[in-house]
Amino acid sequence: MTARQETARIEALEAHCAHQDRALNELSDAVAAQWTRIDALTREVLRLREEIRGLSQTANPEKPPPHY
């Protein structure tokens, strides 16, 4: 292999590595954004669950009969 071929090969590998680094950073950013969204949605579900619990307790204050 000539020096010119080796240089071209190294440049191609460096370019490939740079593209891989960019893709990896983009994927990492996407995963971080998804986790942020998942955390927000989890908090919202928990809040709604508590709200529903509160509403169901105030809507039916009677205790069930003893045979329940």
C-alpha cells in the first residue's frame, strides 16, 4: 500500500469516526429528552391518580356494608 493510499484510508476512517461520534451524540440527546418527558408524564400520572382517589372518596363517603 502506498503512502497516499494509507493517508486516504486514514482520512476515510477519521471521517467515519466523526460521523459515528455525531450520531452517538444525537442519540444520546434523544434518549435524554425522552427520559425528561417520561419523568414528566410519570409525575402527571401520579398527580392524576391522587386526584381521582380524592374525588372517589368525596363522591362516595358512605362506608360499604359489613358483608363487603
